[in-house]
Amino acid sequence: MKNKIAGKVVFITGASSGIGLALANKLTSLGAIVYGVARSKCQEKGFVCYECDVNDSEKMEQILKEVFEKEGRLDVFVNNAGYGIAGAICTTQTKSIYDLVDTNLSAVINLSAKAIPYLKQSKDGRIINISSIGGIVPLPYQAVYSATKAGVDIFSRALANEVKPFGIKVSVVMPGDIKTGFTANRKIEGGKTDDEYSKSVALSIKKVEKDEQTGKGPEGVVKVICKAITKKNPPLKVSVGFWYKCVTPLVRFLPTKMVNWIVEKSYCKKAK
């Protein structure tokens, strides 16, 4: 893997923490030239990390141009930036919905478009988009998040055919419950907490948080991304972890109503 990654110029969004930071550090250790961007300042010294919101289209365009002019190439673009909101959709603020869609989906589409002219010149460019198992198995009280991740999946599949003539390959990576700062950074939307429904929502969110914090770290996701970078014919869509690899085909073949029933029993907790 090292010989195939060494010297590649990689750009990662959301590079200051979680999967993005773990990936940046791993690729740097393998000899890649790594650039990143994050809303918060990145203290890492092994790679260059710009402070910028992925929704700042003009500034992101300037950064990509600067990286390309400095390195003379761009080989891999990883759309990793994103966050979650949780809570009943009926108590979720309109601004919160639009903000999440902008960051998790619109920015992925927009930045892919801006990266393509540079990746075309690589002759073996890669776009790797981070989705989620939640985009395949939509979670209650994370409806907007699940919708954005399903959107990333569909966009990636359509994009793969568009950029194939340029030698660019697209992979969408779908992690499940990963132990990172994502849990603590999730925004909780909600109204009253003293009624039975609100208490049930809170219990369900706690169940998700527990699953994430007892899950594995980002190393498995990083390994999958590295393979997507180095394989001659990388997978278009790949789940991370044995259990989640099993979930994907099950969801495809089981009746939708049955899948929703299983999700309900797993995540819709009743207040006692």
C-alpha cells in the first residue's frame, strides 16, 4: 500500500478530527502529500490544514487552486466533512435542517464539481465520499441526517458514470457506529422534555450515542479508504465492518416495511 500512496496529493474535508484526522495522519505516514480543511483550527503538523467552512464556496475554490498551483496535481479528494442533528422532526428548527443539508450534501456536490478539473489531470483521480449506514437504514429522530447520507450515496453513483471518461473513480464509504467526536458534536433538537413523547425521543438518542461510543475507532474506516485509493478498480459502494456488510444486502432483499419494523424495535424506546 505504501508504494501506491506515496507521493499522491490528497485533499480531505473535515480534517481536524475523527475520521478525517485519522485518515490525514495515516496517509501522511504512508508518504502522501496531504492537505485538509476544517471549520476549527487544526493543530496537526504532519499536513497542511486550512481553516474554512466547506460551505464557503469562493474560499474553497481559492484553496483548491492554491494547492494545485503548489503541487501541480491533485490525485484524491475526500468529502468527509459533516455532522449530525437528532430529535423529532416536528421540533427541529428550519435553519438546522437547511444548515445540515448544506454541509452534508450540498457541499459534497459543490466541492466535487470544483475538484474534478484538477482530478482530470491526474489520469487516475479518485473522489471518495463518506456516507453512512444511516443512509441505507434510516434512523428515527435522525431523519434529516439519514436523508443527507442517502443523498450522498445516490449522488456518488450518478457521478461515477459522469467522470468515468476522465479516468476518475468514485467510491462512497458507509461507516456504521464509530467512536469519534461525532457523537459529542451532534446537535440535539427538541422542544419540551416533560411529556412522554419527548422522553422517548431522548431515550432513543441515548441508545444511538451508546452504540457509537461502544463502537470501534476510525481505523477501520481509514483502512477501507486507503484501499479505495490504491485499488485499480475500487468499489463504488462499500460498508465498513462485518455486521454492516451483512446489513446492506439484507436491506436490499427484505421488504421495506419489515426493515422499518426492525429499526423501530431497535431504536424507538418507550419512556416508562
